[in-house]
Amino acid sequence: MKLLLPGIALSIAPMAVGAQVVESGKVEAQPAPAAFFTGKVSLKRLTSAVAPGQAGTALVMFEKGARSHWHVHPAGQTLYVTEGCGWTQEEGGRVHRICAGDVVYVAPGVRHWHGASSDSAMTHLAISEVLNGGNVDWAEAVDDDQYRGPSF
């Protein structure tokens, strides 16, 4: 299933001068779709891909224990953790702890998940590129055994 997180995009009309400032507080957080996340997750869709560009951005806020489902980004994704700590895992790999200031690059086609740790909320800026009209292919939920996380 391909989607661009519908209903959450900020509508910005193109300006003749080619730039627009969106003031703080003008973009409200929306609940992330429960079909693709476990736990309480909110997101602010900051930008959408506008041709010829291909990247969109969102601020994603995970409460403790919340996480994405398994998914793939056909054109890749970059995450910049802005607050708290969380976990991310590539399928078949180990769970990695990620905290404020860390950057995660997920190559195109890599199946993975990410979210808050069990003891900390986590917020990240997600930069996802669009390929063939979509930026993510969602799969099944990360179950509690998969999520149990590393011991530190």
C-alpha cells in the first residue's frame, strides 16, 4: 500500500517570489493513522514533495512504547531525532538505540521500523522521498516480542 499520509498535508499555495514562511504554531499535530502505528503517535506534515523536488518532511512524535509498523521507503528516508530516545531496526538486524541529535539513513527498499523506547518519548524529523507517486509501503505491526528492545 502506497500513501503520502493523506489528510495531513499542509496546503501552501505557491508564491510568486518562490518562498513562503509558515509561522510556528500554524501547522497542527494530527494523530498518525492507527493502521500504520502502534501506540500514541502524532505528526506534523511540514512539507510535501512539489515537482521537480521529490522530498517531503514531517515531525513525528511518539509517546513511550509507540512505534511504526514495518515499512519500506522506495526512495529512502532520513530521520533526525530532535527529542528523547527511541529504537530502530532493519529487518534481520539488531535494534539500535537512537537519541536526540542522532541521524538515521534508511536506504531505498530496506524493511524497517522505528519509534520511542519503552521508557522515553521520542520525536524525529522524517525526510522521505517520493518515487512513482508514493513514499512508503506499509506492512504488518511490530509485535511486542520484536519490540522488546535491547538491554542497555
